[in-house]
Amino acid sequence: MNDDIDWIARSGLKAKGKRPQFLAPEDDRLLSMLMALVGEVSVIRERLDTVERLLDAKGTISRADIESYVPDLETGRDRNLIVREYLARVMRGVQQDMQALSEIEPPIEDVVKEMEAG
């Protein structure tokens, strides 16, 4: 972990420019908080996976073992799949809403072609 970065101070910084808004302001804030929480849970799950793998391999571990652990390619693939499945479950409602919208309105490319054709 990089001790040189003040993550609490950085979290309060404001981005340059206007923040894009896709939903009602309160929904956008809620989604932002949810995604931050999803990221934190994902990190905890990865760290727990590290602890479990080290315990399986060594029987006992230290904090230094956890901090210095570097997953192999297979572990990386396993974790990638776990995260993708997790995100798919969390974002299921949003994905369904997006699919419903695409069924209602044609893609913008089709609208542009239709307008160009006349």
C-alpha cells in the first residue's frame, strides 16, 4: 500500500469541468455511492481470496505475506471472473433498463441514416 497518498483528502477533491449527469441528481449520487461501495467490497473479496490461498499453501500467515502476495495468472483469471460475475449481479437492474430503452428507441445511427436518406 502506498502510504504517500492521502486517500481521504483525494476523495474530497472536485473534478475539473462539469460532471456528466445521466439520472436525476439524487439517483446519480446514489449510484455513485453504490459503485464506490461495490469497489470496496471487490477489494475486500480479493484480499480475502489472498488470505485463503496463503492459508491453504502455508497454514499460517502474516500481514507481510498478505501485502507481498502476487497472484499467478490462473488466480488472476479466477478473480477476473469473480469480479465480472459480481458486477453483473450488482448492475443487473441497470442493464435491464438499458436493454428496455434500446427496445423502445432505435440506435442513433439508424436515426441518422434515416434522416440522411430523406
